[in-house]
Amino acid sequence: MTGFAATAALALASALTLGTAPAATHAPDPLARYHHQHLVWKSCVLGPGDDTGKDLQKAGARCADVTVPLDYDAPGGRTITVAVSRIRATDTTHRVGALLLNSGGPGGATIGDPPWVRAAMKDVGKRYDVVGVDPRFVGRSTAMDCHWPTGSAIRSPGHDRAGFDRSTAFAEELARRCRKYEGYVLPYTTTRNTARDMDVIRAALGERRISYLGYSYGTYLGEVYATMFPERTDRVVLDGVADPDRYSPRLLRGSEPANRHALRDWAAWTAARNTTYGLGRTRDAVLTVVDRIQAAAERAPLRVGDYRVDESTAPMVVFNGLSQDNDMAYGDFAQGMRDLRDAAAGKAVTPSPWLADTLGFTLTGSMSDYGSVQMSILCGDVAAPRDPETYWRDVQRARAQDPLFGPVTNNVGPCAFWDPPRERPTVIRNDLPALLVNATGDPRTVYQGAQAVHRDWPSSRLVTLRGADQHAVFGVYGSDCVDATVNAYLATGKLPATDVTCAASPH
């Protein structure tokens, strides 16, 4: 949440006097070259193996690169590009405008999202240009990469002070790499600059206003954009709501109860399928297996194919398994836990596809660019405490409440060793008319956060998916109730008269 320095003030100075009336003059637009740029729309397919591009092409999308300034305080200086995709409206008679998307992260690529979002919108989608955006330094946009040995800076500190000290050294090394490899762009890798890029995209598309659909971190981006450019927003849907008062590099703190609840629900589902997964016939038996895996990883790293899963990594596998409430995600997680159980027993293990992807993301640099951007945005937005002892005390307190998740969500990260943000945090407007969507069991953007945002914004409406441990709902979970409510708002621009509660689907 970073403070606002106006970027594109369009101040009209017109003076009419009796007698000789001087011609109206306009203050020059410092971003005119960006606002009025000509976009070259082309095929989205980058090559034979580009599945994302092929899906976009099949859906009728075209892609373009939008030029934006690296530093909005110096728009005549260095430029970067932001990649966008667009499926144009087909119902031009009832066209609403452009709907920009952001799927979260921070650092998540969104350019490939228009096809499935357009499908979720059903007939309403025909009235919008659905626009995917890879934010600055993400995906097909101008790249940044700190050359990390991991795709995520999030780790468990382990069970003792020695583990915490290793975790602190790891976080400091990640920060050092970012200064070494990307120090020049780090000050400009922020949510506020991403919001400014969105407004350049709006202008380059020829739109007076844009509508917006954001998930997870994308809800915070939407809050910032609507605060910085209140006259430029139309219909706003925020799904998996980030509470701006809690947004910071430590935004996972407080999510331990929701993650524990999600773990218990998964364990009950897995116990009912013991003949398939063999992890236990009761919920508590399955949870005991999870605890035994953690204890084994504390004693010695577990051999899982080419990977070594130690006490800092094993909790992350569990944490990463808890965000989607459906049979496929639950089954993938159960197979991963079965693999780790076998590894803990000394068996030779070839990891299942989900576990292999999770370990590759955590233990290799194959997605270093994603982790680099994610942490750079968080560190660039809001300062974090700099004294490691602050984190050690918080880890110990949280461990007493939840020994698995508490240390993870309170651990030290690279932001403790980052340069201070260039701008102050954004104070989000409290009159934002928006449709908020959240599941009661969301383990990432917890439901209490959505409730707090709704209380602070009397002009908002809250759509609650009750009884699901689901992160991101519209078009993802499969709730006809949620999807219909969102589509009605996108179709009419009118928020529901009252808040809406939808029931979760049974497993």
C-alpha cells in the first residue's frame, strides 16, 4: 500500500474573458507518448511448444506489447514492456468495455486467463473485451530474475534456533542476489507502478474506464488502482479479498487457523478413501501420518527421487497442498503425502507429478523469476521489520499455537534485508463500490479479512461461499450461485441489494 504521486494529471486550463478570448490551453500530459501509443496486435503463439499461446489463439485472442516507463517520475527515461492479450467483445451493440484481469501472486502471469474467464462469464463475456495482463517483470513482459535457487522465499525455520539461523541466512542471501542482479529495477517493482501500468493500458486501449476482476493479491492491486484512479474504474470484482490494512510482506500471519481447518477437512476426505491412499481410516490417523512425516524430516532429510526434503521444506509441501477444495486437488495432495510417508520409511520413491512440481518449485531455480518478482513487489510495497529477533520471538509464540503452520507464516524473509520502499503505503479509499467474493475456509486470504474490508466499505457487497476451503471462487470452484451473482453484476453494473451467501458443493 504505497502513497500516490499523480502520474497523468489532465488539468484543463480554460480562461474565457469578455472581448478577446484566448484559446483554451491544456496542461501537457507527461505520459502522452504512452497513452496514445499504437498497439500492434499479433498472434499470441510464440512457438511450437507454446500451449498458452495456442489456447489463446483457439479462443480468438490477439496479443500486444504495451510500452510503459520504468520510473513514472522520469517518463522520458528507460522504458519496459507489459504484455497483454485480448478477446474482443462480439456483442458490440451491448458492449460494456474492457475487463482487465489479474490472477494474483504477486508475480502471477495472467496473459493466458481470458479464455477460461470468458467461459465463466457465459453470455456476459460477449459484451466485454477480456484482457489478460502479465504485470511488469512477469511472464512475457520485460523480465527480471534474481537467479534464486528457489521459486519461493517462504520456508519453515525448522524446530530450533539453529534452523532459524539457517533460514535467516537464506533470506539474506536471496536479498543480496536481487541487489546484485536486479538492483536497478527493484525500486520500481511495486503494486503502485503496476497500477500505473494498468492505466496506461486503459488509455492505449482507447477506454475511458475499465472494469476489473482480480484474484488474491490481484484484489489488492484492484484496491490500489481504484484508489489511484477512481474516475477510471467501472465494475470491480475482488475474489479472495486481501485486507489492505494487513497487506505487507508478512501477510500470511494469522492464516494458521484457516490452514489447520483446511488440513483437517482434507484429512477427513482422505480417510474416507483409505482403500485408495492408505493414509489412515480416520481423520486423526491421517493427521498423525502428516506429523510423522514432519518429525522424520527434522531428524534427517527425506530422499524423494532427486530431491532432499528437510525440516524447512516438508511443512511447505503441506502448506502448498491447501488452497483448492476439490477432489482432484485433494487427491494430488494425498498422493504427495503417501510418497513422503514412504520416503520417511526409507523406501525408494519416485514423486507423483504434483509432488515433483512442488519440490521443483521449492528446491530448484526453475521458477526463480516468479519468486524474484513476488518478493520484490511485497518488499517494495511495505517495509518489514529488520531485526531477526522480532521474527524469532514471533515464531516461538506461533509455534506454541500451531507447531506446523505457525513457524512458516511468521518466519523471516528477504524483506528484512531489503532497501526501504520509495513510496508510502496507499491508503485505500473507503467508498469503493465493489463486489467482494470469499470462501469461509480460504487458507490464503482468510474470510475474516473479507469481512473487515466489507465493514470498511459500506458501498461494497460480499458474496460468501460457505463451507469451502477454497482460494479463488468465480469460474474456479464451480459454484453456480457465485458465478451467477458475479455475472449479474458484470452485466448490469448494479451490486446485489444485499450480501449473498452460497453453499459449498458436497464432495
